[in-house]
Amino acid sequence: MRITRDLGDGHAWTLHEGLLDDGRRVFVKQGAGDVAGVLDSEAAGLRWLAEPRAVAVPEVIAAGGGTLVLEWIDTGPATAAAAERFGRDLAALHAAGADAFGAPWPGHIAELPMDNDPAPDWPSFYVSRRVLPFVRLARDRGALSAADVALVEEACDRVAEVAGPPEPPSRIHGDLWSGNLLWSHGGGAVLVDPAAHGGHRETDLAMLALFGAPRLDTILGAYREAAPLAAGWRERVPLHQLHPLAVHVCLFGEAYRGSLLTAAGDVLAL
């Protein structure tokens, strides 16, 4: 393989376009030190999401030693037909399930470590592995006050009560904002940069809504036809956005503080 073009930096790694000896274009991420673990987590998540053959993900061509080599994806527009198909395919991916709430590899989201150790139920997993660690990290970095943390902790105390009917672990992407949803030149959806684990399926849907995925209404409509959601799912969107918003406060500071606190208030109002 040879590098043909530098694509800039992404968080703590460098991005490149490469060319294999057989002529295939590839996407290459490289990083040293702790970043190598981040890339290994991404590779494990992509392979796991690929197993059910429900939604396309880039093929992992090589991983290890601080380098991740992925199939190159030529992108195109998000058509209505592609969005409808993605909604159905995402439902199939979730239905493929997981052995537990968690994953058998060390987790990361962006460059931040994420605890994937299993928990007995989704509310305890979500609070102890997803929300509180990042809220407390944001406090330690000076982006949240003690009062801010107390508000989110109060919301976390209500998670088991407001989470809706218990569901088995779903096979979720875990960081499904619009930037991690590519639309291939052939018209299909492709999932990239996962924080994959066994989780709650509403988490992926709430993340799609957080930053406005294209044709979201079409995606959700097709999803709900294939896999109806429990009553109250729209009202639970802020609950499932606590984690990504806490992560954004850790990464980008106070710019996301207000959104996190608003979501916590919405959870308390459920």
C-alpha cells in the first residue's frame, strides 16, 4: 500500500487516502500511543456491525500497530429511497442483538476511553458506563460545575423509571450522528466511526436526531414500520442524548453545556 493523499487530521489521528497493490483505493487512519487502542476498537466495532449483513460498513482491510485501513467509500446524495431502505436495515441491525449490554472489547468514542464492561440491565449500563463517567470528566476539565453534575445525576436517578419497557440488548452503532452516516455513490447508507456495543435501539435513533440526519422523518418512518417502538419514544429522546452531549462537553467544552443541562431537565420532566 502507498499513501496517495493526505486528508488532514481527525481528533488525535491523521487521515489519508491510499492505494493497494491491487489498485483498490483505501481510507487510512494512523495514530500512535493511546490512539492505537482507539483504532483497534473501531476495527472491532466495524467487524461486529458487519456480521448480520444488515447495514453496509467499510470493510476492515488491515488493523493494528496504530494503523487502520478501510475500504474507500465514494459518497453521493441521500435519496428518499436510500433513507427508506436505511430505516429498515437499521431495524434489522438492531434486531441482530448482542450478548449483553456492553461489548467484549475496550470501548472508545472519539479519543475518549469508554467502559464496555457488561451490566445486568440497560438503565444501570447507561448510567454507570455512558453518562456519569463523561459528566464527571467534563467537571474535572472545568466545563461543568458541581451544580451541573448534580442536575445530571438527579436525571440519572430517574433513568430506570422513565426508560420505557425493558428490551433485550440491541446491536447499535453507538455514535450515529449524521457525520458517521455516509451515503454511497450507489445510493445506500454506510455506517462509519462506530462506538458499537449492545445497547438500547432508541439510542441510535436519538443520535440521528441530535444533529439532524438528512431525511430523518423517512428513516424513522421506515424503521417504525419494520420494528415498532414503545409508546413514549419521542419523549425519551433527551434521555438517550445525555451520553453524546456529555461527550461533546468533554471534547468541546462549555459550548454544549446548555444542551446537556436542557436534556437533563427534560428527563426530570418525564
